Amino acid sequence: MAGGRAVIWAAAIAPLAGFFAWLAGAVLSAGALLWLWRHGERARPDRPGLMLAAGASAVWCSLAAGLGPDHDATIIAALVRNLALIATIFSLFAADGRSASLKPVRPVIVALVMVQLLQPVVLLVGSRIAGDAHALRAVFEARVLIDMLVSIGALMLLHNLYAGAASAMRPVLRWTGIGLAGIFAYDLNLATIAYLSGTAPPGLTDLRGVFAGTMAVLFALGMNAAGPRVQFSPSRTVTFRTLSLLLIGGYLAAMVLVTKSLALLGGDMARTSQVMFLVAAVLAAAIALPSPRLRGWMRVTATKHLFQHRYDYRQEWLRFTRTIGHGGTGSASLEERAVKALADITESPAGLLLMPNDEARLELTARWNWPTIAVPALASDFVLAGMLEQHNLVLALDEARRGVDHHGEGAHVPEWLIEAEDAWALVPLIHFDRLVGAIVLARPRNPRQLDWEDFDLLRTAGQQLASYLAEQAGQQALMDASRFDEFNRRMAFVMHDIKNLVSQLTLLAANAEKHADNPAFRADMLVTLRNSADKLSALLARLGRYGSGQVNATGPIELVDLARGIAARFKGVHPVALTREVPVEVMGNREALEQALIHLVQNAIDATEGDLPVFLDVSAEGLHGAIDVVDSGQGMTPEFIRSGLFKPFVSSKSGGFGIGAFEARELIKAMGGRIAVESRKGLGTRFSVVLPRAEAVRLAGAETDIQEVA
């Protein structure tokens, strides 16, 4: 009997408690409205919205106390309250008066308002189908889902508002933010419980008004003098995450609505349709969400429509600096990091670094994530390099393929770049009006056309990269100069000692001629000593040429005879064969040229495994003759060819001094020639020694003499 009385008492007191709870909410909301009207800081941008929200909340709580929380009029009043709160959030975002701050927020605000305005539509549908229990159930769930979506969207906006505001302004937002977040968080939890349980819990529903009134009092009391106006700087990362959450929320809501709609079919058909739809939706999400192309499309679309600029320059600069500064043992070279730093800006998956050689022709220096593209030994001629340097031109390769020409560069874009469909842009690296290099960027996963913002940012980033590369080259030059200075000092001591030794041996030979008693011994001693003196004198002459860059006594040289002599010299050491013997006579110093070729052939032998031959190829082209040294060794990387092959004191061989290739290039340059290198990893290397033909040199000299006489 006592238990029955308790139940009756609880049943009688519960409606009364609910009535007073709603009444308390109305009183608190009305008090908040009065406080805001009389004591609220009038300069605050959120004051009008909060006053409207407090007034609507007082009306809503009053209607709930008199008519019940599920009455249509009460629901409409709650809708007005929510719209006023959303308007308050929007006013805080717009407080700095800049359109750029509103662009990423306006679509979300519009979406929330549209979702909230679905509530009257659902109520109208529910009034038309009052007799159908299943339909009423669907209407209830639709109402709850609308409340959930609005609450989630408002909470995300509040999070972005507080996170994007300046640190000095966060205290201004604190109490307003807590009050608004508390209201929407309570509504979200209440709607979630109602959706999962299938009915609105009476106790939590009645406490909703009291809690809303308490939160209204909280942000009303925090409405004091604000000082400076609130400023908001929207973050692109936060915006993208917000859009992703909204898409996920819309996806889940669509799944729930379609599933519930299919349930109205009834029977086995409903269950089968629900299972098929669920499987299809899960598969679609599993395929679409991990897709880099979809993420790229979302990023480009959001950037295009929500932001004034495509790039978040702060984030780009921080990432750029981290990539360039991430050096150390085992890390990528500066050249590779430079390519990656520029490619990250445009989300390009790969890139190449081309740098000018001594003849201002671009050569491949480094690759990043692009092993498949074939780049010739001379990537472009000097004319294109000159145009890039003169105009600081960022070349859109798609425009070049369509024939678009800005400064006459179209005729000089190399064919390999035109044919490589993945090649997207060519960015010059300019340092003090000098071309340090150029970076070829691969096409992004989400293709698009380059625009003015891309050109400006790539041009600026290229100048920064050029300064890093130029600084590294300067440091390397200083190190080389220092080591050469040390080398020259040591060689001076060696030359002095050898000169003394030659003098002593010469004197000994002179004395032996006069004082040796045994004629046979004297003759052998003389031959030996004179040969030693000749060798030491030759060594002195050779040491004296180091670093001079000069070659004397030039004359005609038949390259075929020279190549045969070199092949015969290595006959007992390693097979050296001639593949082509085109008669050609070049101008140079035979001894110096032979010395340079011996260096190259010996390097080729060292790189070749087993008894595979090294090939010499003699050819003529135009005004030049060439002799190529070809091996089938492991080859060299573009990075080593660029930064290590012709650098003194850098050797890939254990115990090597690293001056042979450098000396060979200097000797050839002193004769007016050049050395070209073409190498592929795993295939081999070709050194091409190119010298002017003797006839061309004689004709040029004769023409000069005629002009001087005239």
C-alpha cells in the first residue's frame, strides 16, 4: 500500500515539478534579457543576438510550462531561440568586419538555418498523418535528428570561433562561449538519448528550460565592457575538418533517413532493402573516403569557394622551412629537399632539379620521387636558360603544349618536357638576377591550371631556394679554395725537395764521369742516373701544372692514332677496344690530352666488373672532334656527377685522392675543349672529350691575322 501511494504521489508531483522547472527557466531567461538590456555593453557585437535569444527562450519556457514541451507552438518558439543563437554566433564571426572572415563560415551558417527550418515542415507532415503510428514514429525521429544536426553544427562553430580568435580576445568570448556551448551540448545529449530510446525522457526534458535559463544568466553576467572588438582569423585546417565532419554527419543522417523510409515498406522486402542499402553505403564510403583524388578535389573546391586566397601562407612557409632545414646524416641532399619543398606547395607528387653547367645549359642534378622520366644529358639549351633568367618566367607546360608563347620561349622548350605528360610546371631559381637552377614539377593528383597566385608563390619560393643553393655553392667553393691552398703549400715543399734531389743526382752523374774506374759500371751508372733525373724533371713539370689551368705547345693531334696508342698501353692490363675510327685531327697538347684520357680510361676500368671491355669511340661533328670513353659499370647518380665527380678531393674509390677527374677536365678546358658526361645507374657511363678541329683553329687564326693586317 505504501509503495502504491509513493507511485501515486510521484505521478502527481512530477507534472508540478516540470511546470515549476519550465517556469524557472522562463524567469531566468527574462532576467537575462533585462540584464542585457540595462547593463550589457552596447559595443558588443553579440548583444542584439543574445537579447533576442533570451527573449525567445523566455517565451519558449513559458509555452512549455503552459502547453507542454511537445506542443507545436513550443517547438516553434524553440526554433526561434535556436535561430537567434545561430545569429549570435554569426555576429561574433563577423565582428572584425572583413569578408574574408565570413567566407568559410557563411555556408555552414546557411546550412544550419536550412536544417533548423525543416522543423516546421516535419510538424506539418506530422499533423497530416496523426493516425499512423509508424509515420508518427518517423516524424519524431526526424525532429530529433534535426536537433542533433543543429547542435553538432553549432558546437563546431563555437569551437572554431574560440580557436581562431586572438589570444587577447578569448576572455571576451569565454562566458558567452560557455553559455552557448552549454545550451547546445545539453540539447545534443537530450536528442541523442531520445533517438536511442525512442522517446524523450521526461525528467531531462523538463530540466532543459532551467538549464537554458541558467546558461542565459551566465552569458548575460559576462556581458561587460569588451574593450577591443573581437577579431577572428579562420584556419583552413579547421575549415576543412569542419566540412569533413558536416559531410560525415550528412552521410549518417542520409543513411538513417533512407533506412527508416525503407522500413515503411514492411515485411521481408524492407529488411532486404535495408541490408542492401547499408552494404552499398559502407562500400561507397570505404572506396571514396581514402581516395587522394577525392580529398584533393575537396581541398581545391573548398579553397576556391571559401577563401580569398588558395594558399595558407603561414602554413606553407612553416612547412617550407622545415623541409629545407631538415638536414643531417642520412637525410636527403639539399638539392632533393629543395625539390620537395617546392613540390609540397602545389601538392605535386614528384619533381626534378636542373642546374646550368659551364656553358649555361641545364643538366639534371637531382630527382625527387620521379625515377621513371628520362632526362637527356643536356636537358635544355642556353637560350631557354637565358629566358628564364631574364624574365623570371614560371613556365606552365600545358600552355607550352597548346602553343601559348609569352616571351618567345615556346620554340626552346625541350621535346622531352613536352612529351612528358606528367610534367606540369618549370620554376626558375633566381639569385641576384642569376639563374641558379630550375625545378620541374609533376602534375598534382587533382589536376588544375596554374593561376596568378601559383605564379607569385612559386616565383618567390624559387628565389628563396636559389639563395640556399647559392649559399651552399659558395661554402663549397670556400672549402675547395682552402684545401687547394693547403695542397699547393704541400706541393711547394715537395717540389723544393725534388729539385734538390735532381741537383744532387746531376752532380753525382758529373762526378761519376770523371772518377769511375770501371768503364762498364760507369756506363750503367750514368744511364740509370740520367734516367732518374729525367723522370724527376718530368715529375716537377707535371706538379708545376697542377692548378695552373694552362697547357703549352699545342698542335694537331690525330685522335685515331692517340686512341690506338692508349688501347695498346692497357693491352696487358684490361681489354680496351675501338668501336669507331673516324679520322679527325684536333688542336691540343698531345701529352696533356693523353694524360687526361689515361685518367678517364683508368676510371672506366675500375668501374667495370670482370673482363668486360672499355670502349673508345672517335667521331667528328661540325667544327669539333670527339673521343668517347664508354664503360658498362654501375653508373653514377646525377647528384654525384653534379656535386662530386669533378670536385677535387672527392672520390668514390677507397683511398682515392679525388683529383684525377678534376685534373682531366682542367687539362681539356685549357686546350679549349670540354668534357661531357652521361651516366645511368646500372647501365654504365660515357665520357665525351670534345676538342676543336685543327682546320677550324687554323682558319680562325688566319681570319684574325687578316683582320689585324687590315
